[in-house]
Amino acid sequence: MNKKVSIQGFEGSFHQVAAQQFYGKQTEVICCATFKEVVKIAADKKQSDGGVMAIENSIAGSILPNYNLLLKSNLKIVGEIYLQIKQNLLVNPGVSLNDIKEVHSHPMAIQQCFGFLDKYNWKLVETEDTALSAKHIHQHKSKHIAAIASKLAAELYNLDMIAPNIHTLKNNYTRFLILQRQDVVNEIAGADKASINFFTDHSKGSLAKVLTKIADEGINLSKLQSMPIPGSDFKYSFHADMEFDNVEQFKKVIKKIEVLTEGLSVLGIYKNGKINNTN
């Protein structure tokens, strides 16, 4: 049975590419305008089997609000996808580079392609979504407008990739979290990574004590992100991604650091995602 998951963006977006890489090409997607809506629908068993949500990018950094959305939800992380963001110039069949007068896409995608776009005297038009731009030029049968979007968008909307891989920085990766409701999550065989959130009493050295315990157990801390606690007076919680050899090693360290914190949540125990550059 095919999975049905919520994603941010439109069909042909990089969120959909990530969903297909994790669950397979036949994955159904529920397109959402906001990450808040992604989480809301992913948490509703009547509407979906879960969700896919971007959490960080190798150039732009972390998407901090998404950590808070995850914390307040009934969702757990069950996997992750590292997706290389490849931008392509898409046109309707038969359109040449000389025909193009305008290029439409999300402002971030346009910025990522300035090295290529600067060679041409095209009008650059910012839109809300890369895939939506591709959909629009297909619907309007535009002969003088191109879009910057994914290879998947080209396939879905029957567009030609007149110039593939036009992004300036080739090592541009986005990390996507695969989310499922807590009540349906099973223990994942071979899990070697976990995400937690914790906060301390903010006394001198309290964070250092937690980090020392993690290091003493031979666990690799692959990410540590501080985030303001909403409604507090400049108090912070910490999101940590931990890599380990086996789950028992992780459970052992959690017991040791729990007593050093004022609050600790395990957001998910899952398999370490591999960087994928085949999309």
C-alpha cells in the first residue's frame, strides 16, 4: 500500500523528491502551504501516514521554527534524507534559449543560480515556489518564460530541461526529516542515530556536564543547536543529533544525562541518512 504524506510546497518540489527517495516513486503527497500545516496533517491519522519536513540546509543553515513545530507535535522522526539541490532551467518543448525573456522561480532558487543567470539579460521574477513556477509555464504554454525547478517538476509538467544543473554551488544539500505519529512508530532495526531536545537549569557548567557525559560514552554529537524557549526570558533549549553504534549505547547515555537536565525529549531514533546526489 502506497504511503500518503504531507509536504511543504507543490507537486514537483524538492520535498516530493525527498518523499519519493524514502518511500518510493508511488508515494502520494498532500501539498501544504506552510510547515505548520505539514505537521498538522502529518499528525492526523485520518488524513495521512505522516509527513516530510526540511530541517536544515548546508548553505542557509537550520530552519529553527521547524524544531518547535516538531516539539509541540505527536510526531517522531523515523528517518532522514540528505538531498542534493539541483536547479534546472525548464521550458516548454520547442522553446530555445533565444526565445526566453523572463525566468520565474522562488527567490532562493534564483539566488542559487546567479552565476548562470548573469550571462543573460533576462527579467528575473520571484514567485512563491519553484515547482509552482514550472506548473504555471506549462499551463500557460509560455514561449518566452522559463522556470527554475527540479528534474521531477520537468517530468510532471512535460517541460524540457534546456539547461540542467545551473546552480552555482554544487555542494548544496537539504536535510529532510521523515515524520510519523508516535502511536504507530516501531523500533527501527539497525538504528544508529537519534535526535533529542533538552534544557538545563542554566547554572554555570550545566551544559558542559551533559556534553561530557555524551562524549564519555563514545557517542558522536553530529549537531548541537540552541533555540530560545518560547515565553521565557532568554532561556534556551538544545537540539542534539547523536550518532552511535547501537541503540543500547544511546539508551545508556540518556539515563546518565536525564538527571543533569530539567527536561529531555527523545524526538526520534532512526537510521543515519546517506548523502544522495542522484536526483
